[in-house]
Amino acid sequence: MKNIGYILMAIASFAILVFSLFTDPFTDGDTLEDFPFDKGVIIKTDFEDFQADVLEEKKPVLVVFWQEGATILKELEDLVRDTEVIVARVNITENPRLAQAFDLRALPAVFLFKDGELKEMIRDKDADYRALIEQYR
């Protein structure tokens, strides 16, 4: 009877893992780097690519520093669907040097760049990202 409990737990864990892989396009285990939507795009960036992905981009770029378990990327998905914006996601666990460069104190942290310049540091979790992006178009 004890072994059946372990087997059921293993099956449930496997089912949760499979479900999360197919329902969350932002898992780090995903091999797809870019997630294009109707107008915007979500990209994964790191210390080495930050210059090209963010600082050399002419469009507004929301840089989202996050860690496993954060829901902010899913919250920004609707914004990306209908706004010409690039969301550059930075997992701080994988990119500690980039996180240190911005002296992050809390997560998630969102920064708005336009034409290679930092325009806004957004600390409010209820910020109106759409209005901020429109302001810098």
C-alpha cells in the first residue's frame, strides 16, 4: 500500500510537470528563445546580448528582471499582443551580473528603455505599462 502512494505521487508530479511545460511559454527549459505575438515580442536576453537586444533597439523595450515563480510575464502577455513593444526577460538566477549591474533590491523589476536610454524604472506592480509605452513612442 505504501508503494502505491509513492507511485501516485510520482504520476501526479509528472502530470504537473507536463502540464506546466505545455501551458507556460516562458519556462526556462523551453528551447524557443523568442515569443512573437501580433505586434510585440518577448525575448530572453542576458549579459552578453543586452547591448544588442536592448540598448541598440529603437522601439520601446520593457526589461523585466524576474525569477522562477514570478507571474509578471504572463501579466504582460496581453500588452505584447496588441502593442509594438519588446519585452526582454532576464532571469536573475541565470544572469546575476546583469542583476547586479542594475542594483536590484526587489523583484520583479521593470525598466523601460527607448533608443538605448533608460527612461523609466517601474517599481509599482500595478503600473500602467501601456500608458508608459505610449508616452515614449
